[in-house]
Amino acid sequence: MNIEGSKILVLGGWGLVGAAICHKLMEHNPAQLIVSSLKQSEAEDAVQMLRNEYPDKNPGMFQGKWGNIFTRTDWKDIDFREVLGESDRRKIHIKDIFYELTPEVVENSALYQLISETQPDIVIDCINTATAIAYLDIYNTTINAIKRIEEDNLDEALVEQIIASAYIPQLIRHVQLLYKGLQDAGSQMYFKIGTSGTGGMGFNIPYTHSEERPSRVLLSKNAVAGAQTLLLYILARTPNGPLVKEIKPTAAIAWKKIAYGEVKRKGKTIQLVDMPFTHAKKSDGWLVFDDNDGVVDTGEKFKSVFIDTGENGIFSRGEFQAISALGQMEIITPEEIAEYLVHEIRGGNTGKDVIQGLDAFTMGPTYRGGIMRNIAMNKLDKLEQEHGVNSVAFELLGPPRLSKLLYEAYLLRRIVGSMRYINDFTAENLSQQAFELLNNDTQLRSQVLSIGIAVLLPDGKSYVRGTDIKIPVRRGETKLELTESNINAWCNEGWIDLRPSNFEEWKQRLNNIMEHSNTFPKDDTSSRYNYTNEYWDNFENIDEGKIVGWIFEFEDKGWRFKR
């Protein structure tokens, strides 16, 4: 797509890769560059540098945004450790992650609001999402909890911190909010700069976080990065969504600057301390972590020559020499990543788009699969006739809505027989006959109830159910109120609905199918159309499987366009 004239949001635009991408984008005249970073000072610094470097451009084309996009807007400028450290906020955060994606959760999301407010054509995400999520470090939190359990001293706060550190639920919610934001803003492309988690090295990676080798925390980063890639893979397979691409560097990325100055760890200067040999401690007994007796604060700050590698922090000469050595992580420059990214955005094929690679190397539907499907369907039909049964739904595929729709369509097949005769019946008549059919056919009713599907009777005031019930989903409650709104929701999600209003919808649905098919030119015998009259057997029967497939595609918008 065209970069020229586009509004582009760069998440993590102050960082090493983000800054290089901004410079490369400027070669192609975007209409606006919105640079987002964690801290206000970073975003403003990035914007000022761009304005200084491109003085001929309107200063207003560069905008800075800041804050933690993985939390609520109200908390985006608060250290996330403070959020997890405060009881009320921690509970809200957990609900935001684990409960359903409600409009309230969406509207409160810092990521959603950022995309919604800026309305970008292209979103380029340079944030190391895997690091942000995996470095919550569920391992140490859990080990601490186990020790508390052994001491019979486990408190609520620690349990909540473990829940709040769960990697996959946070990643899933992040991608859900991202997708919602991109859809609502009408963004045309999302481009992720991902990570391998290990700088391209294997399980033998010698760099750890003081744990065993390989580091569990480092492997967690790798696992989250992989999970995010597959979530983006299916996001790229979502019809009518943005184009989705990912470049995944598999080397250490370097560098941003080389300088002499204060050595900082996590943004804070390392204070020099000392312990003269005359104060040496005995190497027997116990090592006490907080034993600072004899440690002297020199009052000076650690200063040295360093190389700034962006997200990975600053390295000494020796550290950089080791990590970039031949056979270690080696290095890739941010400018190379930016070059590939811009080429991909403009429609080029670099061979480095991970999503395109997955499309190419995964196996989709096959010609043989289609042939064998016909054989399977014929055999299923034959066995149904031999045994005098109708194989409708077992509630093993899911969702319950699938079973509900299949059984409702099956009831219509039993009552009406042919799709073309649906208008010979009133909704009230269909409702009554469906009730009588289920009332008299005890085996059919038993099968429906036994797989967990409830049946709402025509008056809407009573229902029948089995020992198990799939809808509503039980989430710790022992009961839920039978309100009209709840019942309507449950009928949509998985209850067979015998009310006349539902059969009115079914009449309209079948008429829509016939009208849709009849719009195709009768003299067009090409392969252009899918749901032709021939597909529907000229409406001589009601095939519940075909009908539900049509519903999922045209009503629920659940269809694939990549194969």
C-alpha cells in the first residue's frame, strides 16, 4: 500500500527499531507520524528529534503519545508494579484479562483508545510484547506462593499476583483489543516487529537470568513470542480485517549509540558500593540476602564506555563483543529491519514476512480432501438409512449454537420437508408442530437434552433440560436469574427456541437463502458462484448441515478466505 499520504502510528517509536523505521518512512512522505512510547519524555524526545531532522516538514505532522498500552487508560502512566501492588486495581486488572470482552473493557483499554483516537491507516508495532508479558515472571511469584503454603501463610494478594501474571490470557486479551481497535479505526495494515526470544539461538543459549540453562523466563519470552505470531496468523486470516505482517529478527539488534557516561539498569544509575577486604564475611553458616553490614556507599556513580542496544539495554565493550561474536547471537542493524519493513508495506516481497511464510508452509484443504468428503457424506447418508436414524448433532464440535441451529433446521426438515414449501406454514404453526414433534418423539428429545441443549417451549415461560447444560456457561456460579434478556441470550447461544418469533426468523432465513441463490444468472454455468440452486438441490429438501454452513458465513460472518 502507499506510505505517501498515510497516517502511521508507530508503537515503540522512540526505541532502537522504531526510530530507524520512522526515518525510513520519512523517505516516502507519510501524511503524519504518531510516535508512541512508554514514557512521556521518550515520546516527546522522539518527536523533537524528528522535527529537528526534518525542518522542512510541518512540525504538526509529528505527534507523540505515551503510556503503557497493556493496561487501562487511567493507569497507563503508572508503574505497572504499583497497579499489581494495590488491591482494588489488581482485582480490576484480573477481571479485564479473564472476564468476557465487554464494551467497558474495550473502552477502558489504553491500546484501544490510542488507536481509536489517532485513527491510523497503518500501525507499526515495535514493542517487544513478549518481554513485556513474560517478564512479569510467574515462576518466582509461584515459588513464593508455594513457600507461603508450606508455612500456612498464603494470602489473597499473592494468589491474585499469580493470576495477574498469567502469560497467555494477557496475550489473548491484548490481541483481542488490538483487533477491535484496528477494525473500529478502519486501519488497513498492522505490521509487527516480533522476536524469537533468544536472539536466534537454541536451547543451548548461554545467556540466562541467573536461573538454570536455558532460562525459564527467557523460554517464556520465546513461547509468548511464538503464541503471538500464531494469533497474528489467524488475525491475518480474518476477512475484512487489516493486512497483517510480521518480521521476526533472529539476532541481537544493535545499535542506537556508543558513548561514555552513567551505567543504568532499568533506567536507574548504578550506585558504586564497596567492601574492603578487611570487612570480608565468613564463608560458613548462612548467606543472608539483605545482610549489608560492611557494605560502603562510595557516593559515586558507575561510569564507563557503553553501547546502547535499545530494548536489550546497554552493554560494556566486553559484553557486546561476546554477544555479537561469530556463533553467538551476532547482530542485525535496525536500519536493515526498517528497509525490509518499508519494502513489505509498499507491496514488495522480501521473503521475511513470517505470516506469509506460515501461509506458504502450512497445509490447507486439498483436492483429495474434497473427493474424500463426498465419499464420507455418501457413506454417512447410507448408514443413516440402514439404521433408521438421523445424525444431527452430538455437541462435540461446538459451539452449542451449532447444535441448536442443526436441530432447529432438522425440526423444519421433519415438519416442512422442502425449503420451497416454507411459506405454506405460519410461524405459529411451525412452533406448534415443533413442540408436538419433540413432545411425541421421546428419543429425539432425549438425545437433545442428553448432549446439554435445553429447549424453550413455545410460551417462553417454561423449558426442559438434561442433567448437563452447555448454555449458559458455568463460571463458578450455582445459579443465574431467568430474566427475559438472559433467556433471549441463551436461546441465541445454544437453546432450541420453540417460540413463534424464532420460527419467523427461520422463515426469513430460508427465504433469504432462496433469494440469494436465485439472484445468480441461470445461464451462467461457470465456477463463479458457490450457493447455486443446484447446491441446494433446487430447494427440494432441507439439509441442516448446508444451511448452518450458510448461516455461519453470511449471518455470523465466520468464513475463511485463505486456503
